[in-house]
Amino acid sequence: MKKVSVIVPVYNVEKYVGKCIDSIINQTYTNLEILINNDGSTDNSYEICKTYAEKDSRIKLFSQENRGLSAARNAVYDEVTGDYIFFVDSDDWLLPECIERLVILLEKNNADASACGFYKAKNEDLRHIHRTNKVSMLTGEEFADRMTRLIGYRCVAWGRLIKREYLQDLYFPDGRIFEDIFVMPKLFMKFSKIASTRDPMYIYRQRQDGFVHSSFKIARTDELDGYISLIKTGFEYKCKMLVKHGIIYFIPNYFRFMCAIKKNKILAGGGYLCRYIDKYAPYLRVYSRILLTNRYECSDLIYKEPKPLR
């Protein structure tokens, strides 16, 4: 029975983290190690996690100064001893059979990873979940194509059971938001085979106080850098669909974010608009030309690693 390492970064989720941990420790698959990393929470999240760690020896509890979700995930990589890795966000939860079914999917099909569907929950009511037994066998490129068509809730780390060796050299970018876009497409392209079911066994909690639903902040431009990273990955792996998906998301969001900066007096008055245009307009020109001509010619700009606009 292979061991699954479940990685849970925690930050100020005292209302939700108990339900998250309960759903993990009560999985029908029991050979787990649960690595919880408290990312400098200022509420009672750490104390709640500590109570669980004292009761369940499978839980390894860590704590660090607040450095963001990426750093919280990366910091526990060296502590992983499992054969497979599974990420869970600390305000979400799992159905009881989630990990067991993903392990069976992966091993039965000799795959590099397995993936399940998810259900967006605005509260605790799961009566509208539609279950399915349909399973698809996909190549890494096919899965990357599918997951980047609708980037928002699909191009994510959670809901995928991954063989440990594939994550050893892939780290989430420190200090970024929308961090999954930088990493997951590269990871998908490494896989030879993925066993995927649309059965929603991962419950994604929709929170109105989350970052995406809050007022515009300059850190949101990390999303554009994520699309640039996706386009770069597409060129590196000679996958035109990834390039196309990245461009289709980059162009409208470029103008949307520019309008948001103009409307924000603090950002507009702080010189961010000029910095924003200086940074992203060259990418806009290159990507627009690619999209209009359908000529996927690379340029030096494609491979430049954009720094955060802060």
C-alpha cells in the first residue's frame, strides 16, 4: 500500500481548517502523511491544527513566518516521504473516498498522475453534486490542453494525485499569487499518461472574502505573468495550443487590468500605469501578431522571465 503525502498550507482559516483536516484524516485510504504548514497565521489556525496533530500521528505540523502559499508548499517538500503527493487548500475539503479512488485510478492504469473533478460550494450544502464513473485516459499534452482552456478553476494543483518524482524539481514561485499557472502546465507536459475522472470528489469553497473577489490590487498582475509563463511553456514543448490559450487569456486581461489601474486613484497616482504599460505592452504586440497571423514564431521576449510588478 503506497503512502500518500497530503500537503496543506494554512493561513488565517480558523473558520474552515477543521473541516478540511477532518475530511483528510477520515479518508477511506489510511496510509497518509499529512504535512500542514502554518504560514504565519494571525488567528487561531495554528492552535486548531496543533490540536489535530496531537490526536493523529500521521499529521506533521510546521510553522513559518508569512511568506505566501507558494513558500508554504515548497517548504515541506524535503519532509515528504510518500510515494504520491496530493495538495489540498485549507478552506476546501474532500469526499471520504477521494484519495482512495485516485490511487486506484493511477495504479490500475499505470499512470503518472490521476485527477478528479470538483464541486464549487458556497456553503456546506452538497445536495447538487452530480456523481459520475466516467474515466478518461489522456496524454500530458491532452490534459494540459484541457486544463488551460478554462484556466481559472482547472489549471490548479489541488485535485491531482501525482507521483512524487515529478515534483522534485518543480517549485511554486515565491511571493506570487495565481502561482499554479506558473507550475502546473509544465508539470502536465511531463506526464505520459493521466487517468482523469470528472467525478467531483474535491470540494472547492467559494469565499467572497478571497483575494480574487476583493478590490483590484497590483498583485493581480501576477496573473498576466502566469499567462506569459504558460506561453513560454508552450514554445518550449512545441505545443501551439498552450501558446494560443495563454495569448487568448493575456490580451483581454491586459486591457481589463489597465482599466482597473486607471480607475484606482492610488495606483494611477503612484506611477503604476506607466510601469504597467512599459512592462506588458511589448508582450501585447508580440502576442497580437502571433494571434492575427497564426505564425507561431518565437522571439527573445518570449523567454524573458517577467519580474513581479510591485
